[in-house]
Amino acid sequence: MKIAIGADHAGFRLKNLIKDHFKEHSFVDVGTHSEDSCDYPDFAQLVGEEVAAGRADAGIVICGTGIGISISANKVKGIRAALCTNEFMAEMSRRHNNANVLALGARVIGDDLALRIVKVWLNTGFDGGRHERRVEKITKIELSH
């Protein structure tokens, strides 16, 4: 799987840990490339655009809490970013919401939990069925604004 990944300074270390841990996947690293202070919306947009354009199969965005970067990623048309703080949320974001971007808060969850969340998220598919209708409604809302 080709994954676009981006983080601000708070998520820089976790971004690199994820890339090192999941070597079976290829990553498009849109930055940041240091712990120097920077702005999370820039990286959320870059990841979102990679996924929305089909240049990446999925995306991962990371900031301190995951809140700001998930809000920002969701502004990109076609993105369904889900902030997940445990494995159940990761599973459900894929199974029921067909999330195409995972958001993490590097200052909220530990490394081990983060890696477990990413593993579940990457290995879970969309259930479709009744959930497809709901995802279509989300898309209609997006297209109407």
C-alpha cells in the first residue's frame, strides 16, 4: 500500500517511527523533516491532496493532539480523516466510515498504542452495505458546500 504521511513538529518523531515500523508499505513523506516549529494545516493539505488525487492509497497525519490536523485534512474534498485514539476507533473508522486518512495525536497516545492503531487501521477494510449509504450522504454534504 502506498501511504501519504505528514506531521508537524509535534508529530515528527512518531511519523518516522511509523515509517520505520511499517516497511512493507511505501510512504510518500510530505514533511515536516525536523522538529522545528511549523504549521499542521500545511501537511494535512499535502497528505489530503495526495490521497484525493489517487497518488496514495491512504494517508496518515500527525500533530500534538491530532485534532487540528484532522480538521485540516477534512477540508480537502474527498477526504474522510478520522482521529483515532484506540484500536476500536481505528477499526470502526475503516469498517463503517471508509476513512481514507488516519489522524493521530503524538502527545496524546504512546508509541506502542500508536503502532497498534496504525496496524489495525491499515489492515481493516470497508464493510460497505448499509454503511455505503451513509458515506454517500457524507459525500453529498461535501459536494453541496
